[in-house]
Amino acid sequence: MTTATDAAENIAAPAIQESVFSVEGMNCASCVAHVEKAAAKLPGVRTCEVNLARGRARVVYDAERTDPIAVARAITDAGYPAAPQSPGAAQQNIEQQRLARQIAEARGWWHRTVVGVALWLPLELTHWIWYLIWGHLASTAHLGWMVWASLASGTVAIVFVGWGFYRGAWRALRAGTTNMDTLIAMGATVAYGYSLVALVGFLSGTWSVLPNLYFMEAAGLLALISLGHWLEARARTKAGSAIRDLLDLAPATALRLKGDDYEEVPLTAIEQDDRVLVRPGDRVPVDGVVVEGRSSVDESMITGESLPVTRTVGDEVIGGTVNQDGRLTVRATKVGSATALAQIVKMVETAQSSKPPVQRLADRIAAVFVPAVLGVALLTGIGWYSWGATHDWPAAVTWARLANAVCSVLIIACPCALGLAVPAALMVGTGRGAQRGILIRDIDALQSAERLDVVVLDKTGTITEGRPRVVEVTATADMPADEVLRLAGAAEQFSEHPLARAVVAHARQRGLALADPGSFASEPGYGVVAEIDGRTVLVGSESLLAKHSGGDSPGALPDSPAGRSFVSVAEKRADGSVHRLGLIVIADQIKSDSRAAVAELHGLKLRTVLLTGDNRAAAERIAAEVGIDDVRAEVKPDGKADAIRQLQANDDAAPTIDRPRRSAARRRGVAMVGDGVNDAPALAIADLGIAIGGGSDIAKETGDIVLISGSLHGIATSIRLSRATMTKIRQNLFLAFIYNVLAIPLAAFGVLTPLIAAGAMALSDVSVLGNALLLRRTNIDGTKLHADVD
């Protein structure tokens, strides 16, 4: 029944939507701040996250108060042309358009670089050759062709090479903001404008000497900055290659069954339940189920697993994987944006657009950086003017030094590196993870991975294969084993627990007729109680039997080998007593890589804990076999989150020599590894949730990190990747900050020339991007360091 309060809440509930926008003209951290601020001003906008490296913005908003068109208009009015990306457009088309824009942008910067270098470098070389031969600089000693040539080259450079910077600065000025283009345009204008005034002053006799002119420097700094932008554009294209590589896995066409034949159609034409033919060597076009054929399928592109897997009738296949040696007919179950590949791309793009907490400092600085630099440049000019007046310098000398210092400050302080530091590392790190079957859903997980002390592992489906099967049924003397199995199977028919499904499957396999229960009650964490043929049957753990017998378990269980569990079958009689009917032994094979994966975690100085609802004896045997440090057994589903909280507050797991006990005063960092559905509360409460995913069900998984392949080796790999990405982020932020901290004072005191400032600024951008690209060669496998080619 819906109450008036509920109805009011439903009416008031906002229609929250998310849209992605392509944004042009962004080239520094202050641009990012302006775009985010412009979007945030709109009513209904919840968040706006801008990715400078990819030129896109992700905006979450209340659709009842604003819309994508209004958001795009607000960003465009701020000086950055924006357009919403159509949610129905194919991701391949969006990425191809983005790549085309990046290539065109890189080509434009290359053309400006070539023109700028051609205008500047020959004169600059002649300038210094003259100095080496005759001992003085041609432009200051002779009012001849050199001065006029430098004036001509500087003028052409300002018009042709500098027009892009001036256009960006003008757009920012119209929007009442400043950005990197503002600094470059002002720097080039100061160098050129001062030189023009000095030349006119000398020719008119106002200045008795011809001071140093910066016409060539104006051309040179624009050429060097254009060169830096060209290198930056190329690096951005390379950094974003991971998503394009993923999208390229999907074929453009598919062979769809039509009557008794197959027709080749565009992939976008395939609908759910269509049947498609996958020939040897072809890529599987969609997620689906094999309805005919048998083959080996290479899933390494999606899951990161190198060995092919056999797929036959009834098995699921994932779009983008490669059929190797057989012919398969597949019924499409997921198409378009619902496929695993599309979900993976969406998760990677979302992660790349997110901001880790470490970027907040950079954002706060970027918001005031350009105005602060303009203030420093003004103070620099005042300082040099006052210094020249104090020391009675000639006006030509004072203005020459003033122009040199002010121009250098404006040029060298451009905050490009600051804006690229974090997104460049995120692009490479998340992209590399996706190529290895590791999806980082929550970018905060990168920082959480650095603070881990304990890794908690679920048993079924994590340490074990998650495909339990009945291996033995024992019965008491007064009942045959098949009757015990029949009663248990009938009682478990409506349970979704993996062990219950194993019991039912085994009963049906043996041809037993399963009666519908007269009543059925599931007791989570214990088992089920059902009425079968007039009997009250209990099927589940020993705790279930003890609960219904007043606390007394009807007899002790035998020891169970590792990887085996007991399901007790009992009858509750009219007098309230519980009588055991038999036991069902269920085996769930331990994964072949579990022990090695746990050893990897120990190598990272992490303590391991097995968290399971299974009986303690079986859990301890599994823990001993795979080398897990501590066991928390017989934990009910609703108690797993409490177990995580207990470990976070006070880890009482036994210390080892390699992993000594940490100080109890510090809160523990705890990672939870589970199947992503049954363990959702524990995954959510843990500092880092790692979901062991299934390739085709990736959209259903929860957790901060999803391991598509299901291999436990991905746990340590994902932690190393997270740590390596955070290291690169911090290194990049340090490079960006230290560059400005050291360079601005040097420029203000006249140590740097505008040309050196331009070269240093371009180098800072390239160094940050180059450092981020080194993640592609960083060892994240725990093996001997080697060059990893993605």
C-alpha cells in the first residue's frame, strides 16, 4: 500500500540522468576548472567531471530542471565549444570521431610548428653565427636586413602561428575568464609589442640606442609551444588507445541466419534472439549462447586469460572473443550497449572521467592559477621598472629587461602539465587494466589499494570453482540413500543457494521424482525447512539442526577433506525432536591458481582471511591447503559486513614473521574479494571491494574493481596496478608543481629568456605525458621486470 508520504517522495524524487559531452578548446587545468564551473552554475546539475586528456565532460543532472542542450550551451558560452554525445550512437563511431578530432588537432599543431620553425630558426642561427664570427649580435649592432627580417618573421608568426592562441584567449576574455591561451597570447604580445615600440623609438630618435629586440623570440616561443602541443596531442592519442583497442574487438558485420542461409549484416542490425554464424578465425559479434557446434575460443582480449576455452552447446560466449578452430551458431542474448564489451568500455570511460581525491589540491590551485600568474607578471614588471629607475639605467635597457622577465613569466607559468598530471595517468592505468581483464569502477579504489593491510576472501566461487557437485550420499540404517536424496532435492527446489542447486541437479540426474513441498521456508545462513510427503524435512547446516532441536546437534559430523562440505538432512518430528536422516557430501574444487594467488598477496605484505558460511572444519582445511592466514567460518550472509567492520577496527588475525601485527591504534585497510552479488554488503563496506566477475555478466557485478576472468591472480595484479597508477599521479603532480615553483622565480628575476621559457613549458607537458605512458611498461605481474607491450 502506498502512503501519502511515499507518494510525495515519489513526486519529489529528481529524475537524475547522466550525459557525456565533447568539449573543444581545453588545454590546461584552468580550462577544466572553467568548464566545471560553467556547468555547475546551471540549476539541477549535480556533478561535472572533465577529462582534459580526452576532451570530454561527464555531467550528472536533474532532467526536470535542465537538459543536455542547456549544459552544452553553458559550456560553449564559457569559451569551450561543447556538444552532447548521442546515447544511441555506436561507441565505435563516437571513438572514431574523437580520434579524427585528435588527429586533426595534431596535424594543425604540426603545421603551425613547421611554419614557426621556418620563420624563426634560420634567423636565430644566422644571429648566433654572426655573433661567433664577429663577436657581436647582428640585430643589436646593425640596423640592416636582420632587423627587418626578424620583424617580418615575428609578424607572420604572430598572425599565422599565434592565431589559435589569440582565438582561445579572446573566447576566454568574452566569457570573463582566463586560461593558458591568455598567458601565451600575452607573452607573445609583450615580446612583439615591446620590440615594435623599441624599434620605432630608436628610428624616431626617442631612444639613443637600439636595445635587444624580441621579434625572433616571439616567433620562436610560438613555434616551441606549438611543438609541445603537437607532442602532447600525439601522446594523448597513444594514451587513449586502450578504449579504441577494445572497441576494435567488435566486428563491423555479422552473419545472421535467414531461413536456411546466412546473410551478412551490420552489427547494429543484430537483435536479441537472432542466430549468428561464427566461422573459424572470426570474432564473436555479440554475447550469446552456443546452440550448435563446438570450438576453442580465445577470450584473452576480454578476460586477460591467455589459454583458449572450449565452448559447446549451452555455453555462453562473449562478443569480441575469437573463435579458433570450429564452427559455432550462437543465439544473441545481449546486443548493442548491453554486451560485456560495451559495458567494459563504459566502465573504463567512467573511471577515466572520474577524479581521485588526490586531484582536489590541483583543482583548487588551477582555479586561481592564471590570475595569480598575471599578478606575478605585473609585480615583475613593476619590480624591474623600479630597479631600473633606482640604478639610473637607460630607458632602453630597463624596458628590455622588463619585457624579457614579464614575457618569460607569462610563458613558463602555463598550467598545461598541472591539468594533464592526473587524467593522463588515469587513462593509461585504467586502459592497461581493461586490457588485462581488470576493470576499475571506482577511481577512489586507486588510493584505497595503497592502504590495505588485510585481504578477505570469500570461499565459494572465489577460492573454489563455485560449481559444487554431489559426490556422496549417506543415510541412516532405516532409510536408503536415494530416499534421503529425494527428500533433500524436493525440499531444495525453490532455494537459490549453489549447494541447493547441486543437490537438486544430482537428484534429477538419478531420475528421482521430486514432489512439490507442501510448505517451504528458507532460513538464510542455515538452510531450508519444507514439508515433503507429510514429513517436516530440514536440509542445511548443523546449525539449522541445532536451532530446531533446542541447541543440541543430533550427532557429530565426520571429518571432511578440503573443498568438501556436508549438507545435513533431518526430520523434525511431532514431539519437537530432530532425527538425522543422512548426509550429502558436496565437493567444490579449489581453483588451481588459488594457492599461488594467496602467496602473491603475502608477497605484498598483506594478511589473508577466509570468510565463509561453511562449517569451520571444512573452511580451515581449505585455508590450510591454499595458505590463508586466518578463518572466519559459519558467518551468516548478513554477518559478513560486520566481520569486515571488525577487521577494520581491530584485526585479530594471527601475525606472521613477514606480516607482523600492525598497531591497533590505526584503522585497518581491508579489501573484500567476493562474487559481486551474494557478497555485495561486504564488498560495499570494505575499503576496497574486488568482485570476481563473469565475462558476460559484467554489468551485474559490484565492487570497486572487477576481475572479469575470475582468476585470483588478478587480485595482486590489480593492487599493483592501482599502486603504480597512484605513484605516476603523484610523480606527475610533483613534476607539475616543482616546475612552476622553480621556474617562475627564475623567470621573474630575468634568468630565463622567453625562448628558454617556451622550451621549458613544452618540455613540462611532454614529461608529464611521457611519465604517464611509462605505466605501459611498469611491471604489475610480480614477475621479473620486462618491457610489456600492450
